[in-house]
Amino acid sequence: MARIDYRLSGVDIDAGNEVVRRIKALARETYTGGVLSGVGSFGGLFALGHDTADPVLVASADGVGTKLKVAFLAGVHDTIGIDLVNHCVNDVLVQGARPLFFLDYLATGRLSPDVAEQIVRGMATACRDNGCALLGGETAEMPGFYAVGEYDVAGFIVGLVARSQIVDGRNIVKGDVLIALPSSGLHTNGYSLARRIVFEELKLRIDDQVPELGETVGAALLRSHRSYLRVVMPLVERGLVKGMAHITGGGIPENLPRTLPDGLGYSIDRQSWTVPPVFRWLQRAGEVEDAEMFRTFNMGVGLILVCAAPDADAALSALRPASAWLLGETK
């Protein structure tokens, strides 16, 4: 019988070591003053500063769903890393927190150092943009578990907010205003429906041009999830924001109520914005009903802020460079 080793079983330890070597430099570029350890330790060390009174940690974890399938088809993987970080950043932002550090979990059937480097490069880019340290993570090679060329990736983030500045919606009342910030596209939700329409119903390929959009299928579907940290945090620090909703899976109907007190509803003006072309194209091509579109996609609304009516003008003025608009009010 031939001698068997781990590599013949499908796990390449040398490839794993090569991935670690490549990502060390990428991670180091994101380090902030609190980082006390480097990539490769059993755990990441991070020291909390003492400039936040009564500090509270805010943690979240998420993935990018079946948008990964589009990345596999396109052979483009750095945008996935950006998506993952920005999604997680927004999830702690809506509670008023600035991100401190981020960790990832990457699992694949056969580890490709080139693909792993692309993914982590995207994460590092987004971490730098958000002032967040890429503190560490895990890369797992699991032969026989994932199809050839496929992987899954998840992100974990920890942020910090002063207890007095936590944004939890408890002070929202009837008559407060809803301010919307635009999405950059599908972000990281609704891809199972989008892929069904594009690749099964329309039978398009990843590099096919879409005349209605003026770009390829891949470009439209892989546009990165937007981070709202830089434009929104100044308003949080001024005390102008009473609640926020990150519009992810479930759209506005499922996510906006999460920030409202029990018994409080809302109304939105559907005429206050033009739904971006990518959503209109998907809806026409798939003959999808309005209600289903709004429960599946963000429809061009990436984040919703709730502000007191007297603060609306100040908030909109501060957000003007980000193309914010008055979306509706609480009821």
C-alpha cells in the first residue's frame, strides 16, 4: 500500500503557511495603536484605550451569502473582502459604535494562496478605510466539503461606544423623521433571487453586457457593499441620531422596525427616491412583485437614520455630500 500523508488527503500545510506569509503584511497595514499581537498568534491581543468614558463593546458577525457564487464565476475575490468588512462595520455603527478590530474565517476545499490573498487584500483595504485593525482569523482547508474553486467566508467585528452615546432607538417617538442614505447596489443580500433571474431565467453569462445598466453582469452584481461610518459618525457624536437601521436581508420592512420602540410604526414616501436601475432591471426580468422586491433587496436604501424633526435640517445638511434624503416619518 502506498504511503499516505496529509497532502494526499487534500490538505496542503505548505499552502496554508504561504497564505499566512502573504497576509501578514496586509494585516500589518491596518494595525492601530491598540494592536498588541501579530497574525499567527493563537489569539489576537487588543488594548482598550482610556479616552472613552464608561466604554461598551459592540460585537457582530456576518457573511456575504450567495454573492460568493458570483465571485466564483467572475474570478474576482477582493470585492468579497470589502463587502464582508463594510457589512460588519455598518452592523455595529447602527448602535453608535466605532469598529476596533475585525477577524475572519475562510473555509475552502482546496486552498489557493492567490485567491486567499485577494480576499484578505479586500478586507485589509476596507479595514484601513474604516480605521479598523485586521487582528487575525482562521483559514480552514476542508477537502470533500466544498466544491472545487469554492469557499465560504465570515467576518467578526468588535466596536466601542460610550454608554451615553449608545444608539438603541428607545427615545424614538411619533413624528420623528426618517433619513435615507443610498446603497451602492445589492450590497450583500438578495443574491439567490438575483442569480435565479440573471443566470437561470435570462441565461446570461458573467461577462455579458446589460444595455439597461451600461455594464457587465459581473460589474453590476459585484459592486461593493458601502460603509456609512465616515458620513454618519459625526452626527452620532453630535447627538442628532436617535436610531438607525442597516437595510440588509428583509429590506426596509424587516429592518426598520428593529430600531423602533414597540407600538411605533412608520410611513415612507415611495416617491422620495428613484429606485436604481439594477433593481428595476431585475424586477422586470423576473416579473417580481413590488412587495417581494422590497422584502428581498434594499432597493437603493442602504441605511436609515431616525432623527427628531427639529434636527432634520441639520442632519440633512451634514449628510448632503452622501446624497441623503428625507424618506418618511414615524407613526
